Amino acid sequence: MSVLVIGSGGREHALAWALAQEDRTTTPFCAPGNPGIASVATCLPCSPLDFDALAGEAVRREIALTIVGPEAPLAAGLVDAFAARGLRAFGPTRGAAAIESSKIFMKSLCRRYEIPTAQARTFSNVVPALAYIRQADRPLVVKADGLAAGKGVVMARSADEAAAAVEAMMAGRRFGDAGARVVVEEWLEGREVSVFGLSDGTHVAPLLPARDYKRLLDGDRGPNTGSMGGYAPAPAVDDAMLGRITDEVLEPAIWAMAQEGRPYRGVLFAGLMLTAAGPRVLEFNARFGDPEAQLLMPLLASGLRDAAEAALAGRVDRWTPRWHPGYTLCVTLCAAGYPERPRRGMPIDGIEAAQALPGVLVFHAGTAMRDGRLVVSGGRVLNVVAMGQTLEDARDRAYRAAALINFEGKTIRRDIGSDETVTHDVAHDVREVTQA
Ligand code: AMP
Ligand code: GLY
């Protein structure tokens, strides 16, 4: 019985790749997919938001399990629509996906259930929001309430910047209705990490922590993007910290959602800042991260399907993931002009050479076929992921592979994984010394 993946980016390529690896007898389906996904799955030309068409395909092709990649179909109720037709889909219902699709809901949940997060105020009118910003007089973060494709967050060093963001979102409707209400919160300092929990609505099991690089330029400068790369597991989250995050964030969030009558089944993604005072939630997402899925799938030895089945069957308390040893590191190749105005249409060369390097996978994020040639069709074009015994190994391989791929205007960050080198080497040396 087949599995269907919903979506068309690098994350969905990694999910479909994992399913194809796990079961070499059944080809997965993907809707709508992309040219890279087409090498591991049968692509179906359906929009992720056309639930009637998707359900029709699921019935016709006897699909036993559907795995939803992006947030938009979750927030629009794909899992509910499938359930109403007796179809099994892995991911939260529309009500449970509100943990991502409404920042105001998320903030209220954290406040009521004492889940640690940045202190925040929410506003539905411009005037009180501006008054608050003027008297706060410190760096603030302004967030549109609704989904804005990762772009609805403005880090404001000054009151003027915060005020401009509020005006653009609320009065200028920069993100449409998503910005009709805003959250204004304290700017937290620390290391940012992504931690995922697999949940069946009652129990939750943590996955490996990952580090995602959102800023465009080396040294974490420039605008926020959909992501320039990352690595896993993140040494900044050791076992003790992962235990703390599970106890203080993941478990309370799953309990809170059940109390609210929105039991959460699926992958709960906590974007966290490790501050001096402890972990603080920056955001919850209702899905796997992108590129965190590209980092975790090659490491997950116990299988994606097994994880989804455990969540759907309510037995996450008896599910323990097995992981391959080592690290994965992702360098995202982006189009010129990303994130504001990515240029499209340039031909891409060198993917085969990159993939031929041992331990290297190339996931397609924004590619298309034009006149028989692979071309750039989105801001994030390819995720080059390398596995290595150490983070440095993985980084060297990923950058060697990334150098083999060419398209006009190729844009990458050069420092993915560099900030961890010292921490990692020290930990590694200490372990070796202890064992000697
Ligand atoms: P979000 O979509 O809420 O995760 O925000 C996007 C990015 O903005 C996060 O990944 C952080 O890098 C940054 N960010 C969000 N909220 C805060 C905050 N309160 N303090 C510092 N950085 C933040
Ligand atoms: N990597 C961040 C996200 O998927 O939202």
C-alpha cells in the first residue's frame, strides 16, 4: 500500500526520498512534487489545497497513508477533509494547526499553560500598538498574527523600525488579513535551535535537535529567508537540554492542546531560543521544518512511515526513534535576488557530479523542467545535504558538492556549521580523552 506526500519543496523531496528508501517495492506518490521528487516518487499534478482532487487520487491509487509537508494545507483542514472521507493523513487537524497559523493563539496558549516564551502583547488596532512601542523603548520583534510564508516577522532595533513594521502590517496590509492583528514581543538573545516532537495527541517523543540558518548573509546578517542551510544534531542541545525542552515545552504543549479540545497529532516543531534564563519558544510550527526534514531524514534509521504509523495508532509512548551516528549538514543554493525578488529560468548544471560524492544528497526545492532542461524556478533552488562522521566532515563534503553545481547567480552562505566547530571539537576531544 502506497504513501502520498503533499508538497513540492526540498522538505517533501526528503520525505519522499525517505519513504522510497524504506520500502523499495512500493513507489511513493507526491502531489504536486517537482523534477527532483520525480526521481523517487510518482508525481500527481494536484494542488495541495485541492482536497477533492487529492482525496480522489488517494482513493483511486489505494493510498494507505498521506504525509503533509507544508503548513497551508494543514491550516486549511486537509487532515479533517481526509478523515471525513475515511482517509488516513499524518499531521494536525485544522484546529490543532492553529498553533502555527495564529501567533495570537500560540501566545495565549503559552501564557495559560506556562510554556516559556518571549513576553508579548497582542494588538488589533494600530494606535494602541504604536503607543506601546513608544513607551517600551527597547528592541522588539513585530509579528503578523497569520501565516505569511515565514516573512511576517520584523526584528526592530528601534521604536521607529517597530512602528514602521506595525504600520505596514496593520494599516498597509502588507500581508493581507494575516497582519490585521499583530504580536509585539521582547527580542530574545541566545542560540536558536529547532526541536521536533512526534505526537499522537497524548504522548510526545523528541527527535534530534537541529540548527537552521535563517539570515541571508554570513555571520547571521541580512534579511530573514526561508533558510540558507543548517545541520543536525545540534551540539548546543545536549541530552540534558533536550530533556528539559521535552519537559518544559513539548509535553506541556501537547497536554495544553488536548485540554483545549484540539489534540495534536503529527510533528510539533518548536523554534527555540536558548537564553541565559533557559529555553524560550519563538514559534511553534505544525509540521517538519524545511530544511530540518532534509537533515533528519538521512539520519532516521527507524523510518518515517514507522513514525507516522506510531502517531496515528496512538502508541508514541512505545516508539523510540533509532538514528544513524554522525551528522548531516545542508547548504541551500539560492537564486540571485533571493529572498525579495528571486530570478528564475537559469539552467542548472552539475547535480549528477555533486550526487556522485559519497554521502551527498541533492534535494530539489525550486526547480522546473523547461524544454528538456532543468532550470531555476524558485528562491531556494537546491538543498545540498552531506552526511559525515563529524560535523566538519559533513560540512566539507556539503561545500565540495555545492561547488560542483552551477547556475547563473548561485547564492550560498559560506559559514554553515562554522560556529559549532569549536564546541564540537572540544566535546569530541574530551570524549576521546575520557575513553583513553
Ligand atoms: P518566527 O517565524 O516567529 O520563528 O520568527 C522568524 C525568526 O525571527 C526566528 O527564527 C528568529 O530568528 C527570529 N525571532 C522571532 N522571534 C524572536 C524573538 N522574540 N527574539 C529574537 N528573535 C526572534
Ligand atoms: N526551518 C524553519 C521552518 O521550516 O519554518
